[in-house]
Amino acid sequence: MMRQQFDRDIRSLDAVFSFLHRFAEEEQLDARASYVLDLAVEEFFTNIVKYGRGTSSDVFLEAVRSGGTATVRLEEQTSVPFDVTRATQTQFDVPFAERKPGGLGIHIAREMLDGLAYEYVDGKSRITLTKHLET
Amino acid sequence: MFSISVNEKGTVVLTGRLDAAQVDRAREIFSGLDDSAVVDFQDLDYISSAGLGILLATQQRLKKGGKAIKLVHMNRMVRDVFKIARFDLIFEIE
């Protein structure tokens, strides 16, 4: 398992991607799984940075491959839980001119991942992403 | 690494990875567009919702004046992202 700590800052994104690419290389993930994990982690990491939720603590990433599944977990200390699995759905039935990008990232992540789970335990938020690998 | 440029034909050329940390550079170019244009994705390896947001805002602004951007040469993964976002209904994609 790989684990790394990141500053809660958008400028950490490059380091986040480096971590994910090292994981993809070491565990020989296929290109699609690697893309999907990049995209999903970016969405949730930037949400954590943007919406701070009452803390400036660092964000931890863990990544592990078990058989045909890759799992990445984002963990942060926060006093305000936010269950990403219950986030507002993107509205696709509005006219083009009124369409807004809000919620789009979470929608794409949900659609491309094979699993998305949230838990809040002992003041820590944990978002767990899973992606089945191509054989 | 991400770069954006406009070539001699007026085509906007995207290269590398367009993520949330790079959107300001993309916004700078797209906000300057005031006519229909082609956006070349040939060398774009990655785009997330941050980049999609810039493209959506640009298309909405241009459409008000009867203009539009057309997207060309997307790789398969990027195209899948556009389909899931239902952006294939908003943009002409070649």
C-alpha cells in the first residue's frame, strides 16, 4: 500500500498526480483505470480544498491494488462531514444556455468509477474510490 | 504539463493535461475568443471538469452571438468524458 500526505492546497495537485502515476506504474494499472483515478481524485481533492469544511489540516491519500481492483482513499480531518455519495445530481434537463458546470465532476467520477463510498469516523472524512482493472 | 496556443489558422491547440491547477491559463485564451474557432485536442492527454467548465462557458458566450467552437481530434478517454458529461450534445465534435 502507498500512503502520502498533501497540503490542502490546489498547488498540491501536481504532487497528487505524481503519487497516482507512481501507483499506476508500480501496480501496472491500465491506461483507462489510471485516467479515471486521476479524474476522480482531482474532483474530490479540489472539493476538499475549495470547501475547507472548517479545517486547514493536510489530506492523506492511500492507494492499493488487490487482484483486479484498484482502491484509492482520501482522508481528511474535519468537523463538518460531507457525504459525497449524496451530493446533488447534475441537472441535465435544463436548456443549454442555463447549464452550469456545478456537480459535473462528481457526476463524471461516479459514472466512471466502479465504487464510491463515504464514511465519517472520529472526526475524519474518508472517501473511498474503487476501479476494476482491465484484464 | 499543459500548454495552450493559437496557431496561424486561428485554431486553439491544447497540449498535455488540463486540470484544475491549469484552468486559469486556458480561461485567459478562451475568454479572448470572439469568433467561431476550432479547438484541437490531438495532443491533450487529460481533461477534468475544470476544463469542461471553461469550454461550456465559452460555448454559451459565443452562441449568444451565433458563433461556436468545434472540437477535433479527441482521444478515446477524453471523448468518453465528454459523452458522460453530455457535452457531445453541446459541441460539434469531429
